[in-house]
Amino acid sequence: MENCIGTIIDVHKSISAQYENQEFLSQFEQLKQAIRYLDLEQVCEKDILKVEQATNDLLREFKTVFETGNLGPVYRSVKN
């Protein structure tokens, strides 16, 4: 889950020059911090799948922004 949220933060940072929304970024930074204190024994696979699906849906929304080629890659190399 931390990777999903980190990806959202990284994507936001890469587009923030054109689509700045500090409140959005701040909320995900807070969520990233909260996950560090999460008892993973209480998290079931279904919860993880929901977070992964939400991340994929959000990235799909950003797809057209990155397809134009104006912003460049989020990462310099493949992360996973």
C-alpha cells in the first residue's frame, strides 16, 4: 500500500508545475505517514486490492496527460 501511495505522490510531483494542488499532495503525504503506523496484521488482501485498484484507476486518469510527452517520465528507470 505504501508503494501505491508513493506512486501517486511521485506522479503528482511530476505534474505539479502544470496542475498544482498542494492540498491534494498534502493529503497523500499524510496518508503515507499514517500507513507507517498501520498494523499490517489487521489489513486483509481485499483491502490491499482496493488500494491497488484505486491507484490504477487514478493513474488511468493521468494517462492522457503523460501520453502527450510534454511532461516526461515520472521515473528515470523502471521501479518495479
